[in-house]
Amino acid sequence: MSILLAVATSVQLTIHRAPAAAVEKAGAKPEEVRTIPMSVSGCGENVVLKGLAYSQDVKVNGQTIEVDVHGEVTVEKSAKGPFPAPVVVLTFPKGTLRFALEDSMTSATWENGGTFRQSLYSAEMVDGGQWRSVELRCSASPWRAAVVPDNVTYVRDNDAAVAAKVTMLLNALKTDAGLATPSLYGAVLLIGPHLTSALDSDPEIAPLKNKGLTAVMDPDTGKMKRQMRAIGEKEIAIFASALRRYAGSSPRIRAATASELAKHWPDIGWDIHEPFVVADYGAHRFVIDYMDGSHILTIDEVTP
């Protein structure tokens, strides 16, 4: 079991409030710089919190008042390769707010390292003058979702076992066979409803369509959504070729975001087990669901 050690230090918080005249009239400062305590858990030197910012802008356009209140975090990722989305926890006098830096993690340049900035939005955001401390948390597993929606059951597995399965997937993607590698799958591969729809116009996918489709019910509409299935090496190869024509051949494998978990959850009838990763082609993103942690059961497209 990995132990996440916390390291204490401090970080600079830059505060901006506008319009300046109204802010000063209220007894506050338009521009302010503070230093607040910071702790770091599990990140080592891989990801460093470089700065925080708070911005409050109020604009009046005729009878319309526009208010933009948000925070911003800047991190520097020195580690090359996959790394989970760090989590920033802000502490105030009356509570905390937690933000996963998923926008940074899903950036195409994340694995290369560098400086990343992400805005922090919440209806419960409080003025930067009330920020008391910040914590930066990192998971020990690069393949673990940083945040799981409340309605999703997400079962963690041993980090080493998860890494072994993902390594098998990464190695397969380096070969000519790619996702057509038979050992990645069990008895059947379910091609989720969104990917089934996307591949529907590919004439080469006909053997999978003609054998009969299964279906899942959309919980929002009550309508059935079709999905294809592939059984055996030949059908897996047909699917993999169609996917290559649709999306390309060199995906980045990364952890799933909370949004991707939420979008996949209504289309399945089982708990999500690690490993649960995303094949990110840039324009297209596909969840890879192992279900029981042993073999890939479902691949489906999720919108960015």
C-alpha cells in the first residue's frame, strides 16, 4: 500500500477585484498579494504548485450585471509520461472546496511536462481574502480517476495489478495488431452504443451488424440504444480496423475524468473496476472498461 506523505510550505496568492472604484468604496483592495500555507501529499517533485490566483470582476451592461468569480492554479509538471490529475483542496473559515486538475491532465502536452494553468469555478467560491490554506494531492497510480461522481460505483484495485494490465494494453498498441490483440479481451467485446453509432456507416463493419445487435436502455429517454459485439479474433480485427479508420492509430492512454465516468455509467449494468482508462486520440476519446479487472469488456466513445 502506498503512503502519501504531506510536505508543508507556502504559496503566493494573487487577488484581483474589479471595478476598482466600487471595490475601494466597499473597503477592500482591488489588487492584493498574500502568502498562504500549502501542504503537498503524494506528488513528490513530479508536480509542484507554483501559484494561486483569485479574480472577481463585476461588469454592468445596461440593465445586465455580469459577475465572474473564479480561482486559478498554476502547476509545473516535471515528470515525463502519464500522471494522474492532481487535486487542489482550498480551505476557508467555513469549509473546503476540492478541484481535480482534469483540464490539465487531458491536455495533449501533459505527458511532456511543463507549466499548466487551470481556472477553478464553483458556486461556493469565496473571496480570496478568506482563503486560509491549500493542499495539493496526487494519487500513487497514474491510471486512477481523481474524482468519482457520487452516483458512480468505482472499485479500486491493487496499483501493481492495474499497472500490469495497462502495460499490456500499451505494449499491444505498439504492435501492428494494436487493439486487435486477442489477449486483451475475454469471451466477448461489447462496442458501446455511442461507438456503435459512430461506426455504423463503415461498410466493413457489416459482419458485426449482421450478426445481431444487443441494446441498452437510455435512463433519460427510456429508449433502447443499439450496441455491437465482437467475438473471436476475426471479429475483433474487424472492429479494430474500423476504429483505426475512424479515429487513427496512436492514442494516448490516460486516467478517466469525472465527466467521462458519468457519461459511461448510464450505459452499463455493472460496477466500474480498475483499470478503467481512456484512449485519447485528441478528436475522439474512448473509455476502455475492463469490468472485472481482467480483460477489456467494453469500448465506447465519450464526448470531450
